[in-house]
Amino acid sequence: MEIKAPALTTFYVYLTSGCNCACQHCWFVPERQSMPLGDDALLPLEVLRRAIEQALPLGLNSIKWTGGEPTLHPRFKDFLSLQEEFGLDGLVETNGMLVTEELAALMAETGVSRVSVSLDGATSATHDHIRGVEGGFEQTLSGIKALVTAGYDPELILTLQQSNIVELSDFLVLASTLGAGSVKLNIMQPVLRGATLLDEGEGLSVQAILELSSRLQGEWAENFDIHVQLDVPMAFRPLSSMISGEHAGACGISHVLGILPRGDYALCGVGQHVPELAMGVIMSSDLADVWKDHPVLEQLRDGLPDKLQGVCSDCLMKSACLGSCVAANYQLSGNLLAPYWFCQQAADLGLFPDARRMPSQDRKFE
């Protein structure tokens, strides 16, 4: 039976593979790019224009600008104008170091509705160590302040690790003081540089992350006046907060396609270094055919959620969660339908909540 392709609502646009940081946990950019960036590391404007024109009939209504560091692209302002021309909603993911008041105002004028800024510590010593740039903390704070001046209440993103967990309460106070609207705490992915850090003991264990989740839902929820989301899979989130929308945030992989700096379509940014997840050169491909017929997308549509494996096969949240992060699952296993590593580790340790699994007699995985 042919599976109908869903609407393609969002492009994840990786404007450049380069970055002005060298984050020790990065799982998208294997190596720091030298400056200035070569042409193969910068997405051409006309390539994205062609992709947008072909995507509009398929349902495109939004773009997430990411990278690398999107503001590093010398034509970033032109890309924002392109977004405005087609009336698309925008989300910018940035380290904030190059965001000025002028650029923040332009984002608002061209239809960027949300901005997420990576800030990995409450002090310059911690943040600059993690991100590999001396003075980066102050530059990022300046960017956040520019965004607030332009009317944004940016989301601040911190990737949890041993070196910054000790100052997390100070970080939440800082985020509130800066005018951030929310904080997202990311779990370090065990891929590329993140895998090295975890091997060195810099990551947090599954048990430690779940203990932090309990604190955030309990005592810390009363102590801080800023919304905090710990990016644990849906099986570990309070049901009440998901119903209210407070802790929404599934990947949405069924409605998303990535655009790589070199001008390819891809599942997402990991297509930069996982060739089988790239899906064709934009300037010579028909997007409708790619979206409808590419084998990777066909496999996902056929397999999600019912053919997910491991503990994900028995999870009551699988229809919403869809395996949490298919890209990470594939990088770790070579299998698009493999279980999410965090959930599988939790199950192996006896920490996966029974209330979020099928009754034991109906389970495929034990």
C-alpha cells in the first residue's frame, strides 16, 4: 500500500558548516572550519530560492536558520529578506556572538518569530571553556541583550555536562535577569565530539539526568520564575505538562527536510557527514519527487511509529515521540528505527517508567 507523503512544512536550513565556536560537545560539525569559509561551506542564495519555490506547493510555511553558525554567513541578511519575500515564519538558532541591535531588529522586521541562543554556563570561565572561544560569554550576552531590545524573549539553550551542572541554579537566575523567555536544557548526544566527552566522564548519566528532572518538577519549579524544559524523551515528561503544551517539543521529523550548505536536501544536519541521509542536489532535483519517493523518507513513513525497535516498540508515547531523534539513532546504530539511546539505557537500568509502557504481556521488548 502506498503511503501518502505528509505536508512538508519546515526547512531546517544549515546556512554554513562553519562556526566561530569550537564546542567540545558538538555533534553536527565534526571539525572547526578555518576562516574565511570556502564556497562549499556556504549555501548559495539562489539554491534556497529554488528549494522554497518547489516546497511552497508541498506546504512549506517556516524555516529554521541554523548551522554551523547561521549569522556567520556573509549573506545572512539577504536570506532573511528571502524569508520575508515568501512570507515564511522564521526561527534562528545562534550562539549570539554576532547579533547586534541592527541585526536583531532586521530579524523581527523580516518575520523571525523565535530566537534560540546557546549559552553553556553562568560564568565566562565555564562558557568559554566549553565553547572554545575566549571572550565568547560576553559576546553572547551582548547578543542576547540586543535581541531583548528588539522585542524578543529568547530561549537560552544549555547542553548539560559536568562542568556546568554545578552552576545551573545561577544560570537560571542569569537567564531571568537577561530577559530570556525560557531555558532549554539539552542532553549531550553520544555522537562525534559528544561521544569523546562522554568517554572522558564529562557527560551526565541517565540516572543523574532523571534526578535533575525530578528536581526541576519539584523544588526548583517553586524557586525560579522562568520556564525550564529538560529535553528528556516524552516518556519521562509529566503528562500534565504535555497536555497543557508546556512541555511540547517532538522533533516533527515527518514534516521536516534539511538543506545542507553544499546545496543538498537531507534528513537533517547530520547529512553533512552521513552521506546516506543526504537526498539529492537541489539545483538538479525535483523536490516533489524527493519528498514523495526517497527511500529514507519512505522507510520512516512506513516504520514510524509502529516498527520502532527496542523499548521504543513498547512505549505508549511513541506516536508522539517518534523515536525522539532519528538522526542520533541512525548515527549510533545505522538503523533508522533503532530505539533512542537514552530510553534504551533507562530500560536496561530499570529506570524506564512502567506507566509509559504497554502491559508486560503485550511487550515486544524486555
